[in-house]
Amino acid sequence: MNKSEKQLRDTLAKIAKLASSIVASGDTSEQSTGHDSSNGSSDSATADIPAAANLGCGIKQVPERLRVKAAETATRINPVNAPSLAALGGDAAAAVSDPQFLTLLTSKYWGPSPRVLTVSFMEATPADLRARIVSHLNAWSKTGCISFRETTGIGQIRISRGAGGYWSYLGTDVLLIPQNKPTMNLQGFTMNTPESEYKRVVRHEAGHTLGFPHEHMRQELISRIDPQKAYAYFWQTQGWNKATVDAQVLTPLKNTEIVGTLADQTSIMCYQLPGSITKDGKPILGGIDINLLDYAYVASIYPKLPFHTSAQHSDDHTHMHDHSTEDWSMEEDVPDEAITAAAQATLAPVESSEDSMDVYASSANGVAAEV
């Protein structure tokens, strides 16, 4: 471990310790409910859609036939995404022979190179609303090297405000989604939606687009949940069956997805879970905005370098879309060459030769200085 790596880890540990002390002291006066709040009124694009009350966030998966390709794409874009079989242990590693199983162990991060992800909207959306949503997507770029930019064409990130709740595909999986399908859903968001919801929901979904899983699925937090109480609670409040609760709440993240920090129940990527489903009766607080540890984490995964992006805009496109179903036909699958071209198109030109380790360490230190 070189000096910069040690400096970053020390900074992360310091922030984690501070966050834990705040939680332990009971200073939660600004915490509200997690990803279950209602939104403001709808506009013409979503007038027939009820307010998104009590909606949980879901991470969308590509169809099963594409999961090996999704894992291969993620690994090609960022080799660090590949699972470390050695970390599983000799017997377990030897038992892993099914490629579909390996897809479960593959992360979906974009890698440390600066990237610009273009954004478009599936429905007719007023300019002020588009700008507001994109500005919240870009909250992560305060310490990270990936940014979002609206395009007049078809974006790599395609946002719908239609029915279906809040969800996003995870990281590099967005490249495999046909261009007539959304990659993120923000049901019912309008200019009347409270700013607190933009911070809580839009920034959370942007985190998934960057490849971040749910923080409440850390083993330390899952171990606090009573499964039977969780099944009953999510059936009553979300209509989720046992398999969905297992997938969304009770399946712990693998250690290879985690930078060595404590589980953070106030992370923007963490659900708020009530004390009625925990073993000790204490709630899992959940996050309402990107916190200091989130900013330090994104700085470590996506080290920020000084770079300049040229103003590139595609021609306007008129495109029809039907996202009433969760899947699409095999004929609509994105060709390999199109996936490669789309990934290449996200790369931002870099005009700096600074050592990335020094830069992301200083980015994390900048966040720590705000404490």
C-alpha cells in the first residue's frame, strides 16, 4: 500500500468513525423516512399516474439471456469488476463453473477514467424540469469524475417519469438496454415535487447508475433484520413477495463490492427500515442525501481529475418507445459493436498527467475537511 492509498483509507476510516458516533449519539433530527415518500402533483406527461407513494427503489436487471454479456461488458470496460475467485477460497472457487453464477459476482462500475453520460427523457418534459433532474444527477460529480449531460438526441441514460416507481439499471448494464427503453424511472416527478425528494430519490437512482448497490444490504445491517417480520412488512407496504424481499433487502453484498469502511445506515444508498422489523427494535435510519462517507466513497471509486469536455450534441431524434413491459425481444438486443461504441462515447478527454492516486486522495481529504 503506497502513501496515497494509506492516506485515502485513513480518511475514509475517519469519516466512518465520525458518522458512527453521530448515529450512536442519537442525532437523527434531520432524518426522515427512506425511499417510501410521496411526490408532488403530476403534469401533462404523467397526469394519469398516481403519486408515487410508498414506492421502494428497485435495481433493474437485464434479461437472463444477457447477464453473461452484461458481466463481460462490465469487465471489459473496467477489469476491476471481474470477481476475485481467490477471495472465495479454494473449494468455493473450484466449484464456480457456471458462467451465470459468475454474473452474480461481477460488479458494474465504470472505472476511473473521466466519463460523461448523456441524458434524455422518454416523455415530453419541460426544460426547467429536465435541468433540475440533471443537476441532481450531477451531485455525485462534486468528488467523482463521472458527470451527466442532457443531449438533444437519445441519451445513454434515458429517464421516464411514467408508472413503475423508482428504479435504475446498475452501472454499465445501461449500455445493453435498447434505445427505446428507459434506464431509470422517476415516477411522477414534476417541478412541484419537493426539493427533499430530488435529493433523496434522484441522487439515489444516480448512485445506482454509477454502479452503487444498496447499502442496507451490507451484512452488518441485514443481520439486524428479522426475516419473517420483513416479509410481512414489505408484503403489506409494497406488495413484495418473499423472493423480492430476499433480493431487495435480505441478500448481503459480497465483500469484493465494498471498500474497507463501516456499514453506513445514513448513506443515500440505504433504505430507511422501521424498528418493527429489526431484532433490537431500533430502526435502520436510511439516507436522505449524499453524505460525507458517500462523497469519499465516490472519490475512491471514480477519482476526480481535472478535465475538459467539449460541447458535443447529437442531432435531434424522434423516437417511439414502449416501456410497458420489463423485458424486450431478442431481436431488440443491442449489438456488441453498438455496446462498445456507446462505452467509448462516454469517455471524456483528459488534459492532465497528474497521478490519479494523489488526486483522488486529495479529493477525499477535501471532503473530510468539511467535517
